Amino acid sequence: MGLESWKNRLSFSGLGGNKTLGKIIAVLVAIYLILVVVMGIYWSSEPEPFNVRQNAQEMAAELNRSAVPGFTSTATAIRIAETLLDKPGGYLRNDIMLPGVYLDNMPNWEFGALVQLRDFTRAMRTGFSRSQSQSKEDVDLVIAEPQFNFDSKSWALPSSEGEYRRGIKKLDSYLVRLSDPKSPAQFYTRADNLTAWLKDVETRLGSLSQRLSASVGKARLNTDLAGDTAAGQSTPTADEVLVKTPWSQIDDVFYEARGTSWALIELLEAVEVDFQDVLEKKNALVSLRQIIRELEGTQETIWSPLILNGSGFGFLANHSLVMANYISRANAAIIDLRTLLKQG
């Protein structure tokens, strides 16, 4: 065989080897991308609701304690926090690796639930656990509340998960002390405490309702200073403003509202247990249950693969407006409930 033939054979063998290697790499990349997509779909599945009474009973059995006033609410807050960290995929809002880094629906769902957890733990620290404005704060809640207010997107040094775990441990400690007859830990189920927390809920839902409604864009009259002729503001604004959510943020706001509603349903159900005597005395128990009923509508299955954003009376549905309807009705019912608690 001549020298030229050997050169041709070597050249052909090298080319064939490169092709084979290229095919292997292509197959491996394809398999990896498929796994990433499948994991992303699985991680984006929303957690199922849980039974707050059963959850409290299980925690009480583990501690070998009886459920005292405030036990169900605290156990529910713990369960919400644990769900954020232990659901499929774990906590995704601060992920920097695939598939978490390209997901946005679940991270926004997490943020909605996290905001409700933050508001409730603040209410526990400043209201539920204190007998009056001059009383001492609970030693565990003083630490737990700021832990949940840590940056939700911190990846490391420290990580969001690590800070939230510390908050859970302090809530666990508070729960143990709360159910100990010899401990000074308290949870006061008073109407004024509940009213103060519901005021925060009302504010959150009102803001969400406006952001959801702005998916289609509407010109609105400026009512910022309405009702007070002497009122002023730091920066002048137009008499009429166009409010519209950017198209890239429409699904973000929608899933934040889903997460908010999921956590709020659980917390309201826990409040129904712990504040039952107060609610019955004010004849407000049915009002609370109606709020829960309205919020449950926000958790219906989404059959569309995309969050549709049609015009209000257009051919396509507008999921944001449907969500805004449920949120607004729940918010109106909360306003009525707060009035009942104050005057009923």
C-alpha cells in the first residue's frame, strides 16, 4: 500500500471518529435538555393545600402537648415556611443553576406566599404575643420575624434558605414554649390583634388587585389626595394616569397572587380555629368563611398552558382579570370583617 493510501485512510478514520464523538455529545446534550425541561415542569407544580387542624394535631402529638390558643396559627406558619423550602425543587427564587434559573412562575408564587408569612410573623411579634403596647416582645419571635424578611434572592453568604431555616427553628421554639404551662410565652386571641393583621392583609390584596387589573391598561383618575382638602404630596402627578402592567410581568403578578392566596387561605383557616370564640361573639365567623371561599376560587386548575391576557370583553380570556375579581371580592369581605370586629 502506498504512502498516499495510508494518508487517505488515516484522514478518513479521524473524520469518522470526530463524527461519532459529535453524535455522542449531541445525544448527551439532548438528554440533558429534556431532563431540564421535565424537572422544570415538575418543580413548577404548586403545593397542595393542607389541613390546618390535622397539621396542628400532628405537631401537638410530636411534642406530647395539647393545642392551646395560638398553637394552630403558629403551626400553620411553620408549615408554610417548610413548604417553601421542602417542596419539589426546594426554594427556587434564588436559584442560579438550571432548571431553576429559567423558571419564573414558581419563584413568584413563592414570593407571594413569603410576603404573607412575613406579615403574619410580624403580627405575631408585635400583636398576638403581647398583652399591650408596653409589654415585652417574645424572645423567639424577635429573631424569627426578621429572618423571614431576609433578601428572598440571596444565593449564598448567607443563603435565603439558611436564614429562613433559622426562622423556622425559632418558631418551633416558640411553639414548644407556647404549649408549656410553665412558660411565659403567650398568644392573645383578641379582636384588636386580629383586626390589625387583617389591615395588613387588606393592603396587600388591594395592591395585588390593582396590579392584576392593570394587565389590560386603563386610564385612571388620580384620587391620591381625595377626601382631604389640606392633603399634599412630595412630587406632583398628573390628574389622569395610564396604568398598565408590562407584558413580561403579567404572569409574574398572576402567580404572585396565586401564592399569596394559597398562604392566606391556610392562615385564615388557622385563625378560624384560634379566634373562634372571638369571631362567634362578634357574629363574624361566617364572614371569615366567606373570605376563605372567595380565595379558594384563585386556586382553581389553570387549563391553559399560558396565562392569557385578552381584553376585558374580547375573544380571549384574561386570567389576570379573573384573579383580580376573586382578590377584590375577598378584600371587600375583609373590610366588612374588620368593621364587624371593631363594632360588632
